[in-house]
Amino acid sequence: MRRCSNSIGGVYLVLDPGMDKATLLHRLKEALEGGVKMLQVWNNWPASFNLSAKQDLIQAIVHAASAYQIPLLINEEWELLKGSGLAGVHFDKIPEDYEAIKAEIEREFICGITCSNGLEVIHWAEQNQLDYISFCSMYPSGSVDSCDIVSPGTVKKAREITQIPFFLSGGITADNLIELKELDFAGVAVISGILNAESPRESTFAYKNALTNLNSKK
């Protein structure tokens, strides 16, 4: 049974741990003020980070997000869920033994997965009752250069298979969101569009408004 599908959507900020810690936390604070609804720590750790350094940054992010009651997910490294304030995990591909992972975590957690143009991911996510699917990449983007460009037709076919909430990601701006109006999705996942903005607060607010306006026209 899905845990929180009704509340999943909006602006999903993916945090880059490769940034300077103080800068990252400052930009996170602004983004939270702007209306971010979900957070993820991208699996882009500095080579110098050991387990303790990862845990310290995660706890700092959890602390910053706690006042807003915003869930924080970890990219790939599901082992970090144990004994932390993390709310879930985002997989880049279908994990080898999801049942064993669930058993080892020993608590409920939010789980999402990236999908490009392969509908086998959609079928797996539906079968395993994941909480959301993130399509990567809708447009070319330096942050997600490892992703294929997703055809809008893929998103439409996926919606015929499942009612799991969809996020769209990759090169999406508040201005080009209107081009995706024919697709059924719950939110957008963003990295550089917010973290590299002159004002992360204003950028997040712009994404939030664009989503609200788009939904009002559907």
C-alpha cells in the first residue's frame, strides 16, 4: 500500500553534496522559504567524504527541513536510512533485491525511481507500489547528462499503466513548463535551476507558481 501518494508533488529539490556545505545549506534555507515540497541528496559526494561526513551533512539538512515538515530522501545509498532522519530512498535503476532492502530497513519509507524511455521501470514500480516515478531527462541538462531525453509519448504511455505520481526532471524551467501541459504529472525535480539561481527563494517560488498555473488550466 502506498504511503503518501496524495501528498507527493510540487517542487522536488535535489541537493548536490558536492557544493560547499555552508553555501548548500544557505541555498536550501532559501528554497524551503520559497516552497519546496520534497528533498533528495544526490549521490554526488566529494571523494573526501567518509560515512561520518555524509551522516553529518544529512543531519544538517534534516534539521533545516524539519521546521517545514519536508521529507528528505537519499539517492541510491539506502543503507543510510537506518538510524537517520531520512524519509526514503530514490533509485536510479531497478534495485537487484528490493524485498531484501525493505526487510533490512525495517520501517516504512518513501521510495521513488528514475525512468527514461523504458516502460519496464513503470511496470516494476507499479508491481512494487512505489510512491513516485521521476522521468529524466525532459530536456538537455548539465546536471543530468547521463539521462536519455524522454519522449512525451513515454510519459503518456506510462500513465496508461499506473496512477503513481510522476515528477518530470532535466532542463525544466518555470518558463518552459507550459510546453509540458499535455502531460499528467505531480511536480518537477530540479537541481541547478534552484541551487545555481541568483535567488533560490525566488526561483523556487517561480516553479511553484508555474505548476499552480499549469494545474489551473488542466
